[in-house]
Amino acid sequence: MISRVRSSAVLGIDAYIVDVETDVSRGIPSFSIVGLPKGAVKESRERVETVVKNMGFSFPPRRITINLAPADVQKEGAAFDLPIAVGILASTGQINPQQLADTAVLGELSLLGTVKPVKGVLPISVAIKQNNLRRLLVPELNAAEAAIVDGVEVIPIKNINEAVRYLNNEIKIEPYTVDVNEIFDKVSLYGMDFQEVKGQAHGKRALEVAAAGGHNVLMIGSPGSGKTMLAKRLPTILPKLSIEEALETTKIHSVCGLMPPDSALIGIRPFRSPHHTISDAGHIGGGRPPKPGEVSLAHNGVLFLDELPEFNRRVLEVMRQPLEDGQVTISRAAITLTFPSRFMLIAAMNPCPCGWFGDPFHECTCTPGIIERYMSKISGPLLDRIDIHIEVPRLTSDELEQKKSGENSETIRKRVNQSRNRQIKRYKDRDDIYCNAHLRPKDVRKFCSLDSESKNLLHLAVEKFGLSARAYDRILKVARTIADIDDSEDIRPVHISEAIQYRSLDRKFWLHA
């Protein structure tokens, strides 16, 4: 007898429907799985046979063939255990096949019969809805994540016995439901605040400007100056995630198996901080089939690269596409996938290899040539995509001991939101511009016009500090953001002056200060 069980698998960050077709026929007893199964899927044979026998069901001593359709797409993971077991039981009359008509099944089986959680349940639930299937049987621990998608009847399953009895109408299991807005409110709280950062008024202001305009930032400072502390708190002043952004972010983390414990939704902007030993595949994405890398895990959030010059040159160069396009395309011989990767890049580095160049309390042991080679590890094309360069000095003892706290993240976020709202209105007719950081050279001329006084000031800065042509456009974009924070439609000289301060690496005198 032949049976069909609907299931699903993930490809990239999206899912597709898989038909688990089971044929139990006469012949020499055997158990084979076809349809391009990878290692974990092939091992389902041993798990399923053992579980079916251990749970008291009849395992047929016949020829069993499992086909995973579409057969030309490689299948991986252990999520097909339960649908394969259900298919065998349906083919042998132990489950009513009619109950499987509009139902999808998903889950990994342990040898004790319990159904274990799997990855990528949110995109799978989306695929179930798109294919007009009414019901989804999932592991109990995945139920909340699956129920995020409205319109799918999610049935939480603890073990295979429960699944069989439910499909045979012997027991009733209430569909799992969640209040998405309630969950979102619970998980959208940050555990840190800008108020905790002492001193560093210049750094705080620069990050506020960066958050308001979506600008990438490079922080330069001695060890212990607070670069990491500032970077970690940047997400707390970015606009809150919308429900749509939260779902998109959750899909990526779900596929990678990185969902927080007891959480069905990512409600805060991601903060990813990979170590400088990371490979280019781990950073940009890769594998077979390709999986999202750190640049995609930071989508809608912040990617923090500490000790920037220590990263492999190739790892840094592969970031050009996601920084420019907001997505990354991974091509392999058999498949090409595109992952979203719109993030803010925050990089940090020491001013020299020993870390103490320019520090008033420690003597630097590096020669000018060593410092120049150290700085040259960061390529021009990468620097071209970073709008703001700031120096983060070490705190004095007075600053460390001060009891007065600065502004909290919520206060700063209100100004950031006001600035972003102005930009949304300004660029409402453009699909490729979401904030000032996305302005291209021709857009800079249109949206960043200057009066004569501001032009003179900028030309003077270019001549005095030897600013490059790319720095010219960067200053205009940052000045546009500062003007938006000040609720000003015109860019004034004060905005240009502040923007010039945020180009440390473009000043000729920086290495010789």
C-alpha cells in the first residue's frame, strides 16, 4: 500500500513542501530512502525502525521504499523522522490515511519515542500556509514558533504514540495559539542602556548620529577605552523592530538553530560580534547547501568587528556586496541562494599594534612605518563604505568616578526615531533608499545642497585637512543626518563642522599627531 505524508524542508531561509511517499510491498525485507537524502536523513531508517518496534507498533517485514519529493533537491536534517514513521504506519493500516490529507508532519524521533525539536520551523510554517495546508504537527518545543504564523492549526506533539492516537481520532489535542503582540512586547526589551556608559560624550554623540542615519562607524582607541561597551549599546538606540522585521530576523536565526531558549520570536535588533579568526564562509555564508553567515545573522541589527585589522583580508573584502546591496548571494555548482544582510557595521581598532599611540599615560613602542602598515590592513574600498571615523580616548579617573549618569537609551532613541521619520518622508518615492547612509553620489547632490557659507567651510576643510573626494560625500551625508536630528531642512555650517569631526582617518595629520 502507498501513502503520502506532507512535510517540509528549508532551503536558504525559505521552506518548501516535501511529499514523503511510502510504499510497503512484497519482497525481500528492506528499507530504502530515495530523493537525494543526506547523512542524517539516511540514518532515519535505523531510528524509525527502532522506535516503531519499541513503541509497540507493527513494523512490516517487507520491502519499504521512501521517496522524498521533489527528488532533485537535496534533503538534510532529522525532521523527516516522524513523517517517515507516520507514512509507514499509514501504509500498514495503523493510521487512518484520510487524516493526512490536509496535514503536514515534522519532527525528529528519539529511540524512546519522544519528538525532539528541529530547526527552521517558522519558515516551514509560512510554507505550510502558502500551500493551503490546514494543520501542522510539530514537536511540542517548536509549537510557539510555528504558531507565530496566523492561519495554520499548530498541533504540539510530545511523542509518536500521541501523534498516532491524534491522527486516529482517539485523543483530542487543542491547537497551540499565541498572541504575537504579547510575545513581541516581552522579547523586545534590552538588558543594557546607554546610561551605563560614563564619559565618552563625543562617542555617544557619534553613535547617535550613526543610528539616526544608518551610517557605518569605525572607532579608534586604546585598549579599555570603552569601544566595545559603546558598540553593544548601539542597538538600544536604534528604532524598535517592526513585526515584519522581527519575523524576517527570526526566520534567519531559526534556520541556523540560534533561537533563544523559550523564545518564539526575535524582538530586539541582533548584535553579532564574530571573532577575528572567522573564515570567509562563516562570515558571509556558505556550506552545502549554503547557510546564512554572520552578515545575515546581523540583518536588521548591528555587526561589530572588534580588532578590525586582525581580520583576514579576504573576510573583510567579502563584505563589500552586503554593505552595498543589503543582501549577499552565495553561488555553488548546483544552487544559488540570496540572503538578506542589511546591517550597520561598527568596527573597532587600536591606533597601532601595541595599542598606545597617542595615549597620554603609556608610551607607544611602534615606529611610523609599523603604524602605517598596521593601518593599511584596512583597504580603501572598505573604508569607502564607512561614513564615520571617531577616536575614543581613555577615560580619566574623574570620569570613571563621576556619579551623574547621562541620557538613557529611550531618550536618545526618540531623537533617532524623529530623524528616521524625516528621512522616510523625504525618500518615500525611492525604493532603494531607506536612510541617509544609502544615498548615492547623484542623490547627495540632490538631497544635500549647501548654502554659500556651508560650501566655503567644507572647501576650507578639504584643503586644510587634505580630505579625499570620498570623504567629501561622506561628510555631506553625515551632515544631512545631523540636520535631521536638529529638525532642520537645510544643512547649516554647524552641521558641516560636526560632520568634519567624524573623519579622523582622512586627515593627513592623524598619523603624525
